[in-house]
Amino acid sequence: MTDPKLISYIIDFLIGPIYPAEQAEDGYRKRFNLVGYTRDPEEMKQYPIVIYPSTFFDLGVYGSERSMPSLPLSQWRGIPLLFGSAEEGQLGPDGPIIIYADLIASCFFLISRYEEMYKRSERNQYGCFPGVSSLGYRAGFAERPIVDEYGAALRELILEHNLLERYGISWEARPHTFSRVFLTHDLLRPAVEAQDLKGWRIALRPLLKHFPRLLAHLTPASLERTWVLPRGLERNLKLQRASAEEVVRTIFFVRSASRRHSPLPTYHIDSRFIAQLEQVARRHGAKVGLLCSHRSAENPEQLEVERRRLRKAIPGSAECSRFAQLTQREPEDMTMLYSAGMRHDFSMGYNDVAGFRLGTCRAVRFINPNTRLLTDLMLHPICLRDESLAEYLKQEEGIEEAKAYCLKMIELVARYHGDLTIAWSAPHLHPHKHTAFYDLYKYIIEEVERITLNDPRLHTPRGSRMRKKK
């Protein structure tokens, strides 16, 4: 039996909450049940629109091979459909509109990571479900937020039948611009340049011959990812100042695991660097989140320890999290993240392919696919990630292809009023050390600024913040 609250949440996620028009601005509003999810003909009469359930949630089907979609997928209004059929009908001349495309099950399958729960045997070297094995990748829709496409098509159907006016109801606007913008940066270890070690290498050369592992840590190649305090943050700050309050947010993700539990040599949580980072975050109006270690991905009970260590160093931090290299493993492990005190996670992307891991570009509440219970942990899908764009930049003319891809994804998120989450590691913000990544990030910020400034609700008129301070 699926919780009715979960069904209501998915319906609201697809089309937005709907209320009687006269209650649109009231503090307490009673929800109008425009869309139902039932097979019962008598119950169908209560709703103007009914989504006819497939067998996905049925006892004996859920959690079995019969619950998995088979390829090729059918299409509903031009959108890949995981369950049900593309048929639409009506129950009598004045009855409800029946949609046989099971949008509820299709949405649940994607946003709950049901496939990752079912296919336990498919894991990569990090113990994670590989993106190349995902249904979205195999069916060719990984780079389409089809859950948001379902919602847009369902809203179009409501307008086609003039249901808002007929029933005197209203819904939330979904303009073609961003709901929120998150500029997120993984910080690995304090800034060290290769030339800083030149004198030390000469002095230590006899010793290094006997300790080759130490030599590996002091080579220029191992220092390619050592930049921690970003150099390109003036772009973030400019965009934040031009945007309405709280629309654009910068987040630094910081390790707190001890050095022996990190894949790279890292900073100590009590080091001077952390104090400097706190000042930088305060100056830029940024948040500091926890970059969860590989050890905590393998043993989720360590999440609370790592979060407590970071909050001790930077009070008030670590409400947000991301797993290093997106190595979050089992879907149900997210319950440990919530228990540890996290309320927002930014790990929702595959580390081997680009695309929308949850089938949506909007923040969604975590649903445990084992128990089908809804939680208050918000999952933020990653739209653009520097590591997934690296292949473009290896080519001679790759920067233009990378820009075209980024623009396509940015405009896609804006079209569905999504949350644009950009994951750009701190080393790739260095203007001279990683010029191509820096230039691409600069281009992304310029395009985001162009879209936000075209919507008066998302930007701050010139001088308004100064007047507010006075």
C-alpha cells in the first residue's frame, strides 16, 4: 500500500499545488484535488483528471523483475514513458479525463532511485551504481529532465480542457527562468604550487630515493588539484549582487575526515586554512558544507562524526553535503545523512556520465525506495559538472562544443523553472593553471546572469541594496 501523502507529493511535484482561486493568498489554504490516482470507477468521479495506475506498486510486483521497464520505451506526448500506455480517454461525456500513462510510477521510479535499489549487483570501483547502466542512459534520455517534461505536459492538458476556469482554481506560476542557482565548489586541500617545493626537492632528493611514495606526493602532477581557495569567486559575487536575495547561493564543500581516511593528502580541520575559509565564506555570503569522505560513503555511520568535526571548526556549517567524487552508494544510506543533521544534499549526479540522475532538474525530497516513505531531506540534481566536461576540453576546438552543451543545459533548466546546480571544483577556478575550465566557468556565469537579468523577479535593481542598508 503506497502512502497517500507520497502520491499527493508526486502530483504536486509534477503540476504544483492547486487551490481554490479565492484562497490563493490565504495563510491557510485547502488543497484542491484536481488529479487522482486510482483504478476504482466510483473513486474516479471525485477528480477532473485521473492517472490510471499500472501494476508497478502492486503486491508481488514492486521489488521484482516485473517492476522494471523494458526497452524500447513507449512515448506519451513525445516523452519517454516508463509505465502504462499513451492512451487518453474520458469516463462518460461529463466524467473525468483518464490518462493511462502512469506518470506517478514513472516519476517515483526516477526520483527515488528505485533502479539503483533493485540492481544491487551493478556497482563500479567506488561501490556506486554506474550511470552507463541506468535506464536513462540506455534509453537515451539521461540529459532530459523527463519528470519535469511530464509535469509541463500535464499542465498543458489542464489548460487544453480549461479546467482552471471551470473549477475556479489557481496554481503556482512556472516562468521560464531559474528557481534557484547554486554555485558549488569542492575544496580539496590548501593551495600549494609546484615551484614552492623546488628547493625542498633538491634538499630531500637523497631521502626521496628511499621513499618513492613521498616522491609521488611531491611531483607537479600530484599538485594539479591542490588549489582550495578559489580565484574565480569574483564571478559568483557579481552574480549574487545582481540577483534577488537568496536566488544565487555559493557553497564550499570541505573535508573533515582525517588524513589517513582521505584519498589525497588533505588539510587538518583545525588548520589555519579553515579559519581563512570561514572569512572568505562570510565575505562572499557563502555556505560551508560537508564534503563526505569515501570512508563515510562505505560506512554511513561515520557521517555524523565528520559533520560534528566540521561544525566544531566552523559553527553553523554542514547543513549541506556532497559525497567526494559523487560516491554516494545505496539510496537508503541517505537516511543516515538526514539522521546526521543534513537537510540538503548535492550529490545527485553520476560520476561517469553527464545527465539528470533523478530525471528532474528541480530539488526533490528524498524518498526511500525500500520503505516508500517521504522524508524532509532535499536532493539537488547537478546540471553542469566540470569533470563531465573534461572530455570536451581535451580536443582542440572542444571549448566551443563545451559552451554549446552548457548553454543547452542552462536553457533547459530555465525552461522548467528548475534549480541550476553547478559543481566546479576549486582547482578549475584558477585563471592561469586551468585556463580552459576557468574560461568555460566564466561563460556559464555570463549566460546565467543574462537569464536572471531578463526576469525582473530574479535580479536586484541597481542601488536597491544600498537603499535598503540606509
